[in-house]
Amino acid sequence: MTKKEIVLKVAAETNLKQLDVKKAVQKSLEAIVASLAKGETVELRNFGIFKVKQRKGRTGRNPRTGEKVPVPPKRVVVFKPGLVMKREIR
């Protein structure tokens, strides 16, 4: 499902204008990204939790040459689904 499909579905179910729903969805996503960029945890009750974790550096391998390549440490976003989501997906 794409962002556009989410906007269309919410607009149809709430009788709100697509433009207003699009702005609300976009601002929500921007707020989540901004919080994660600051290193904060984003918890959406009954949906899940987004966290930023630090991944350690390691030694990788170039698949073409087999040469060892250092992979630097980096921050990654992880998602842990909430109870309602776990129940619905099973």
C-alpha cells in the first residue's frame, strides 16, 4: 500500500478532502522522521514502536573481488509491532 492509497482510503472513510488528509499524513510522517533523527523513540499505541539503534562497524567482503572492506558503524531504524498488529497479522 502506498501513501496515496492510504490518503484515498482515509478520505473515503472520513468524508474529508483528499488534500487535507494528504497534509495530515505527510505532517505525521515528518514528525516521526524528525523524532527519530533526534534519537527519540516513537511509540504509536496498538501499532508499534520505532527506535533508532546503533549498528557496530564490521568487516565486510566485496562480492566481486572477495577483498575485505571495512563497514563503518551506522544508525538504523528498527520497528517492533504492537500487540494489536501482532494479533491481526497472525
